[in-house]
Amino acid sequence: MVAAAGGEVDAAALLSSVGLDAEGPWDPRAMIPADPYYDMLERIAAQIDATDLSVRVGASMRLNEYGALGLAFKAATTLGGSFQRVERYARLWTSVVEYELRPDPRGTLFILHRSGERRLGLRLSNEATLASALSIARQVCPVPVAPLEVLVQHPAPKSTASHADYFGCHIRFGANVDALLFSPETLAQPNILGDEGISRYLISHLDAELAEISEEAPLVARAKDTIAQALSEGTPRMADIARALGLSARSFHRRLSEHGMSFQTLTEDTRRDLAEGLLSDENHSLAEIAFLTGFSEQSSFTRAFKRWVGTTPASYRKDRMSR
């Protein structure tokens, strides 16, 4: 993002603001918390016209910047297989985004899930993520790749010409998901360098890395459980949660940062997960769920839930009950 912003911004200062050294070694496994990253993007947008920044960034991404995951993406035998690997192994390079392949009447949706307030920084990051997914697809496919449609939850920027030129299809802003819709024919395309033998080797390597991360996850899981128990008393403070976990606030903050998370993001994720779980149980009223997730008013809960998933709690519950 900083490189794409060009010489009109102070690259060293921007990177320093998120704890990165502009002169330091390249480390694709280094993670930074989401909120400081969004802050940085918003500082960039305050200095330059960022309308097409996310598209330029996404188009510039290369598979070799994703380490072993990039190699596994390249070695899959079909484009659909490549995206299946992103769905399974994305945790190796991000802890704030999850990916899902979901069947659609017209093909398959490649969906990105990212919780948090729909602020400008998050919107720019989501657009760049969708653009980068298409960029790496175009690097492995022997024929030109364009989605059937791009779906984006936030409103359209002041100009969408660059987006339309890059994606090569209709872009639906104000949708209920952030996703690329691919046709079955596109996902069935064989990859240029697809290789079963190399794939098996890389998958075993990725599975081992994923297992290492899973072993470190109990702290996050315990923190979410502790936050969930505290929410009925209102929004918890980081110092109180750290104390309950037997940690100092400083140590807790550092360990969350190692997972690429902030306490605010973790609390937001916990609220969303708890709300979705409670909405699946008809024994809880919406007012009770609002209270149990730390909201003093049901209206505040409704606004937050709609920001998280794009629909109201009542509509979400009705949809779940009808399945």
C-alpha cells in the first residue's frame, strides 16, 4: 500500500507508525494489528487521492510474496484447487480475514470475511484483497481470467472506472458480501504449472505450519471465552481481561500483536461470534442477546450486527431458522 501511494507520502513514517522498519529485511510472516493498519491507510487517503489505490495494490501482488502458500497456489492442478488452498491455509498469512468458497446458482463465490467497523481503512483493504485474489489467479491461468461479478459491501467510491477496467466485469457495491463470483468453467481451468507431486509436498509443509499456529491459538481462545463472560457487564477493559488470564496488560497486548490482532478486534470478533450463536437459539430474545453481548440498548446492537454481517439480527435469525 505504501509503495503504491508513491512519492507523495512519507513511506518511512507510515511504516514506522505500524511498527515496521522501512530499511529492515523483508519478512512475509510479520503481522501487524488490523486497526493500526487501517489507521495508516486512512492517513494515506488523507494525503493522496486513494480512489484507485486498492486496485493498483492488488494488481501489483505476486505469488512469490506469499511464500509456501504462493507456491501451493501455483502448483494446484486447477484454478478452483488454488482457491481451495487459500480457503484452508490463509491463516498462515492473516488472522483477521477468513475465506470461503460458497456455491452460487451461477458458479462459486470466493468470499472474504473480515469483521470490524466499515471504516475507510477496512474498505480499502477489502478492495485490495479482492483485487489481489484476481491478480494471482491471472498469474497461474493459461487464459484471461475475469469474474462474472464482483460484490462489495460498502458504497461505491466517487469513481469506479479503474475498478471496472481491472476486474473486467460488473461490480455490485452495497452487496451483502465481499466476494468474487467465478463461473464453473473458469475454476475448472488447468493451471500453467500445476503439478500433483509438488502439490503433495507443499501441502504437507503447509499442514505442518498450520498445526504450529493452531498450537499457539489457545491464548486467543481463552481470551475470547473470558471476554464473552465479561460482556454482560458492558465492554470489557483490556487490563481486566489480561488480569483474568494471568498476564500483564503489556504482555497481553504483545502476544495479541504476535497473532496480528488488537484487543479491540478480538472483542469485536467475540461479540459477533457470540451474537451469531445466540441468534441460532430461539429461547433468547433480541433484547437479551443485546445485553449478553455488551450493548446497553437493542438499537445499538442492531446497528453493530448489521455492520458485521450486512443484515439485521431479526433477518439473520429468520434466515437461520428457515434452513
